[in-house]
Amino acid sequence: MGLPHRHTTRTTRRRTESTQMGVEVAANPQQQAIADALWDNVEKQARAQHDGRRIALTRACDVKVERPVFLHNPLVPTKVLTLIAGRAGVSKSTLSIDIAAKATLGKLTGDWQHQPVTVAFAAIEDDMGMQKARLQAAGADMNRVLFLTVDDTRDGNTVSTGLQLPDDTATLRDTLREHDVKLLVIDPITSCIDGNTDKRDDVRRSLDPLAATAQELGIAIIGILHFNKGGGYASDKVSGSHAFRDTVRSLILVAKDDETGECVVTLDKSSYTPQQGASYKYTLAPRFITDDDGERMEVPIIAGFTPTDTNVNEVINRNVTGGDTTGRAADNEVADWLTAYLAENGPTNCKQIAADAKDAEGYTFKQLQHARERLTSPRVIARKDPTYTGRGRRSLWELEQPECTSTYYAPSTHGVKYGA
């Protein structure tokens, strides 16, 4: 017999069964209290049998095989999260707007080609008027574009806010289903995360329900994310926790070539296509539109989206080490970071410095060494770490002090794996 859930049902059952045993519990408050406590304990134990985590096994023969479905093949699959990541100002948002605009027209090379679909934007960095202007310039069907905000009512007062996950997951899912939305763009995706974006658990707690929503509704969700500064391997430069890269099934990297002005897109990660690693290039072209006040305004759009042999890794590292001016600016950037870091933290193990530099700005140990060699006021000096008792030599780096008279040693990388 199933256990009832309502208090009135429990009380009726208790009294009935107690009467059948020849005891009128209701007439005796003490016996009533004892009976209630006994039943509560029984129900608590029954619920406990169903709580907790258990291993579930499914036979492979019972699983349905389904081919991947793409909104935009091969860049944007459905049922999963896609990230578009790059430095500020490299047209990440413009790319997402171009994809969305083409989706409303049925012009994407995917499973909805020739079939216009509805798209939604949750973007807090631009107001709706500017978003509409950019979509209009890209040729979007404005009847198929929705701007998503959240009305938060407290004590009778309603305030329009941004999306917050995981709190708004259920409302978001119902709204997207009701309006048959096939693409949701969140710009930037860090704006909707409730917690620290550098902490894996906080990121997963927000993104996992979002991924489940994409899976359940069979839609594409694109999040916009920023790069850290400096050179190195492009996908390691995604800001925040590595959970961003781990959670998404498609990662699109964007960089702008400082020499040519062209933007390069690389499909850095994809679980659903053999075209992982494919790259494309495009330029930003001006398009003039008229606002609702009759004023003329210029808006950038994507032009000439074609395959290329150049990838984002090559572009960002060429930008760092390319021309003399760019190279000096990058060197100064690293030197400034190293000086500020040592001023705040004092003498620090060079391995720890390398790890922190990589996590914070994407700098390599080679860049740090070069910056250390260039710094003269103050100098960055290295000495043997007196607390280290392992094999080889480990160095401490610190800013030179006027009264410093110790003997210093060049930093050693023997036995140390930087950036692990």
C-alpha cells in the first residue's frame, strides 16, 4: 500500500487503524502523540529508501541511435551547448547575430535549411535597441527574434533583470518551449552564472541544467565567452573555470588578425563532426540603416565567410609576437603583470607564478622569463628556494630591494613542468 502524502490523510488512517486495534487514540492525547511519532518514523524510513544516489544500468541494445542534428553545420549542433570565445572586440557577438539572422531566414547550412526558425537573445551588454539594429543590419526577420529578460517581483515591485541559472531554468525551459525557439544566444554566458566563474562546481551547477534544457527541447544554445590575454594555445585561454570547455560539446574560437584585419574562426572542439579543427575567415563590413528617429547609423556585419588554412592559434600568437610595436606592447603587458604580482605576493616559487600567470592571463613561462630579463627598475631576481628539499633546484622570484645583498641564482626549470 502506498504511503499518503497529505497530513489529513495520514491522521485519518492513523485513527482508523488505531480504532481497529481496539484503541481510540483520538480520545487520549498522549497515545495520539505516540502514534503520530511512530507513523512519522515509518514514513521517514520509507522515504529514505527512495532517497540518495544509485547506479542505473541501461543495455546498449535498448538505446536509440540518432544522428547529430545541426542548426548550422558543422559549427552549431542542437541539443547541446556551444561556446563562441575570443578577445574583446573580435566580433564574437556579431558572429552570433549573423548566425541568428540567417536562422530566421532559413539560410543556415543545417537541418533547418530553407525553414525559418525563431531565435531568442539574452544579452545584457547591449540594450534591445542596439541588438535590433545589428539584427536588422544582418537581414534578420524581426518577427522571429525574441529578446529575453526576467521580471523579478518582490513586495509588489517588479524589476527587469538578466537570466540567472540554475534558478530560472524551469521558467526558461517552459518559455522556450511555448514559443518554439530553436536558438538561444546568451551574451555573455558568464552573466547568467550564479556564483564564481573561476570555480568548477559553480559553473557546472549553472551550465548542466542549461545543457539539459537544450537536450530536452532539441534546440541550440550559444554562449559568448571572453579570452584571457597573451599568447599560447587558444582553447586554454577561455576565461574562468575549465568547466566551460568541459561542459560544451562545441567550442568556436574567434580572433582578429592585426595585420590583415580579417577575423578567423576555428572549430576547436566538436563531439559531433569530423570537421573539428576546420577554420573560416571573414571581414567586417559597414552597413547603413536608419533608426526610428530617421537618423542614419552604421552597423558592422559579417562579409565573405569562407574556409581558410589559418587557425586561431596562429593568429593570436602572431598578434603577440608579430610587429615591433605589437611585440613591445605584449612584452610590457607581461612585465607589468609580473611586477604587480610580485609586489602583492612577495617572493614566490616560479612554478606557482607560471601557473597563476597561465590561469589569469594565459601567459607562457617563456613570456615570463623574457619579461624578467627585460625588467630593470625594479629588477626581478631569482634565488634558490630554501624551503625546497626535493630533487633539483627550485627558484623563488622577487622584486629587488635596495638593501638586498644575498647571492642569487638564475631560475632553473629542471624537474618542473610548467602549466601542468
